[in-house]
Amino acid sequence: GDSVTQMEGPVTLSEEAFLTINCTYTATGYPSLFWYVQYPGEGLQLLLKATKADDKGSNKGFEATYRKETTSFHLEKGSVQVSDSAVYFCALTQGAQKLVFGQGTRLTINP
Amino acid sequence: GAVVSQHPSWVICKSGTSVKIECRSLDFQATTMFWYRQFPKQSLMLMATSNEGSKATYEQGVEKDKFLINHASLTLSTLTVTSAHPEDSSFYICSASRLAGGSYNEQFFGPGTRLTVL
């Protein structure tokens, strides 16, 4: 079945560092891809999405590009802030509403 | 907008008792609600999908008699863990989706409920 694999955390960075969280997927067909973020004590929030190959999703300085050839959707940010500390989930869906999640990556940004 | 609440946020119960968790969409009508389970340091696993007024669709391996889902209205779904045992201890998360056009209906997630069974 469909699956999502994320880089294992936890990831700890200093403020203003460059961030990459790797995400690869296995799916039949052409899934839509998502990054969700879960801040401490809150529910998951959609961070960005891409629905077809070569699409780039972006939000709050984060970006991810749908790479069909490498089945990847890596999350990047050029300069992280302390407020970006959270758990990040990569996910996919195949048109139906069922989301398949990666295991999550905990990110901690130190001032 | 698009806020989803869960109640309670945490619950501790004795083995053999039943626990009900509520999921509400506060400012929109949800066409579909989902229930997930999350183990420590693991991903969210979909347990079931429910549409208002119809029976829930359970994922393979999820006991429907153990995890009762009721979706009585477009803003409320409940998950009842019946005869809970310590292995049912987990973090339960609901989400609700609404029609947004296109091929994907965005899901909005509740904050989760931590269940501990003694």
C-alpha cells in the first residue's frame, strides 16, 4: 500500500540555520502531497501542499517541491526561528480523503 | 475559522471501563470526520472514517466493536473505547473535512485526547 517515510528526528538547529526535512513516498497513481505541522499542545495544521508533479508548495517561509522522479517532497526553510519548533508530518492522499502520514520529525530551534 | 475541538483533552480510566471522546467542528459543517491513533514517536494511523448519519468505515485491523463511532450530526462525532485495557492507552486525534472544491477536501485536526488505561 501507499507509504510515507520521513527523516528521523529529533532535529536540533540554531536560529537562522537552513532546514531540510526529507520525505519520500511510495504510491500508485498520482498522489497529492502535504506537510502538516503540530505545535506543542495544538492539533495538526496544514503547512503546505502540492497536487501534481513539479508543483511547489510554500507557506510561512517553508517550501517543498513535488518531485515525481525521486518520489520526494522535502521540506526546506532558509532561516528557521525558535517559533518553528514543532513536529512536522509529511503525508499523501490519493484523491480520496484518506491521509497517509509519515512518522513525524520533531524540530527544535535554539536561540 | 475551521476549528475542531476534542473533549476531554486527557482521561485516565480503569481497565474494563468505557471512555467516550467527543470531536466537534466549531465553525463549519463537516462532511466527514476521521479518527486517528498515535503511538509515542510514531505516525498517525487512521482508525475509521465516518459520514454523518451513516456507519463508520473502519480500517483493516481496527475492531469496530471495540471502538464505537457515532456521527450524529454534521458537527459532532464520538469515539467510545469499550472495555478499555492498558494496550488501548494512546493519543487519539480526530479531524473533520469540509467541501473545498477540487480533488481534495482539507482536513482540520483536533488537539487530541490522551487516554491512559490503568
